[in-house]
Amino acid sequence: MTAKTVLIVDDEAAIREMIAVALEMADYRVLEAGNAQAAHALIIDEQPDLLLLDWMMPGTSGIEFARRLKREEATGELPIILLTAKSEEDNKILGLEAGADDYITKPFSPRELVARLRAVLRRTTPRGIEEAVEVEGLLLDPASHRVSSKGQALEIGPTEYRLLQFFMTHQERAYTRGQLLDQVWGGNVYVEERTVDVHIRRLRKTLGESHQHLIQTVRGTGYRFSIQT
């Protein structure tokens, strides 16, 4: 299984290094940023699985950054753990209301941090990312990176696989071409929106008559994955 990626955002390099060592020993892939601006660029480019975010930073504070991420379509579902020296109950509530999934007060032990991080990832990881997801006989298994239709393996390209995985983990919602580019290709990849149409056609062809109807065109918007007609 591919290692989960964690982005540490803290203006103190020594704290980032301490956390990074603990996470790498627990087999996580680690990214680091010293401020909100650098962190946002890494989030768009690297699409980390979780954000460890310091509350007190110069410029944009952690709490302001968390609110911003939760408002944005491309980052609204990113799990966030706030790291802070603030321990008062009102501050904890403020952090959670800003969209944080958990809250750890400094100082903390590396074991506690890793345990809390794993708990958040378990709660926030949808089926189809780590566990297989099936819809009407269409099965996507991320463990083997395979897709099958009614028991028959399908030959599927890497981009079509990522597109299908996103659709199957975000069903019954319409997405614009721009949103799909952000989620599947990455926000800083310079690809024309019509490229999405090309890969949608390829995906429908791969799925065949049994399942191509699940990829629906939404006029004036984009596409959605739905079992409803």
C-alpha cells in the first residue's frame, strides 16, 4: 500500500523536523512548509492525505488557514489536525468549529501524535481509497489497483483509473471540468479542460455497455457518477 502523505505546517523548523522524524519512522511520507502560502502550493501540487497545522504562525494563522481550506472546493475534505500550545476549552472549540478534525496540545509525545493521526485517517478515508468499492457489479480494488466488471478484469489506463476512483468515492455529485482537473490531475498541472472530455470518453469505452451509463454528463456543468437515471 502506498504510504500516506502528511504535510507539516509550522514556522519553527526544529518542530517540523521532530515531527517529521516520528512520522517517517511510522512509514508516512512527509512534506514540510513554514507558512500558509507555501503550504497551499504543496497541497495543490502534492494532494497530501492529512495536514498537521500549527495554530500560531506569522502572517496567516493556522486557524485562518484552516477556515480557508475548508471553504475551497478542492481542499474542503482535507483532514486537519491543529497543533498548538493553547489548551483552553474555548480555543479547542474554536479550532474544531474552523473545520479541524482533531486538536493536539503542545508538548505532545510522538506516539500520541502518530496514534491521533492514524485515528483521523481511519475516520476520514472513504471506501475506494484503501478498501474496495463496488457499484452495480463494477469493482475498484485499490489494493491490487484493478478494476473489474461483473468479475471480468478491465484494461484501464492510469488517468482513467484515477478518474474512476474519484467518481466512485464521490458519487451523486456534479463536478465541473475544472474541479475534476484539480482533483484528478492536480491544481497546478496545465491541462486544458477539454482533456477531461477525452478521458471521460475513454473511461466510458472501458466500462462498456454494462457501466458506461454511470458516468453522466450534466449539461452546463460537467459530469457526475450516479446510479440514478
